[in-house]
Amino acid sequence: HRISVSNFTNFLDLFRKTLRNMELGIPCVVLGRSHTTQHPYRWTELLVDLMKEEGIDPGMVTYLSCQLEDIKYITAHSKESAGMLYTTCSRELAKAIKENYPNTISSTGGPNTLISLDWTKGVQDAIRMSASIECAGQCTALRHAVVPETVQLKDIEAMFDDVTHVSSPVDALRNS
């Protein structure tokens, strides 16, 4: 399939970076963001539960929610004991962290654009999932998709026919 994704989801990026580092034996800290701290917290909580099920040391992941000054303090004082820092955050936060921790690689917010020359079930599933996730409209959601000219409005509407609505995150977790 020919598909191009720009910042499809920050959680996918966070997930990928966390698992890759854990596979190498590198402990990870997930920083909560001031305006959406519940999303990374819930994600970290689910990850730690899964790690316990799989027999992986849950101490490999720590969740930390703090203000920017605390983040800058922590990263500035970690230079000697840590290597590269991988972040998934806003451009402003990445710049602030990089001032104190030059060895930072950051994935920052972008246009959340998907471009595909195909209209396969896989492409449709990716569009539907990203456009209808619980925090659609925030940094994690797909904002626009460029699809082949042959795709009609009725095709797009049909793609969302089976999407269900969940009234709250508690209900979503309760119903898996």
C-alpha cells in the first residue's frame, strides 16, 4: 500500500518510543501534559497493567505530571546519567527542554494529514480510527485525509456507519 502519514497520532509515537527503549532495557518516564494529563496517565496505567501480565518489570515505566520548570530541572539534572531524550510534545515544550538537554529528539505537533493513493480497507480503518478516537480534535486526531479522486462522499459516510459513541472514558474502559 502507498500511504503517507504526518503525525498520525502522538500516542502512536509515544508508544513506539517507549517500547523501543524498554526493549533495550532503558527505563522510560512518561510526562503528563498540563492540559491533557489524563490521556498519557491512562495510557501509562494500561501499559503498566499489561507489563505486569507479561511479566515485565513495571518499574521500567514511570508517570510524572509536573510543570515546565520541573521538567526543565529534571532534564537538566539528568544529562550525566541519561543519553538521548525522546519526546512527543509541542514545539514550545521541545524548545524549552532542548535548551537544558541538547541531546533531545522531539516529535512535535503537525498537520495530522494522511495521504493515500489507495482506498483499501486498511486505509479506511486507519482514517476511521484516528478521526473517531475519544480525543478527536486534539493533537492525536486525524485532521484531513487526501484520498483518490474516485472516492465519493457516500464512500466516506459509509466508512463511519459502524462507529459507536461511548459516553465516558469510564464506560470505554469498562466495556474494553
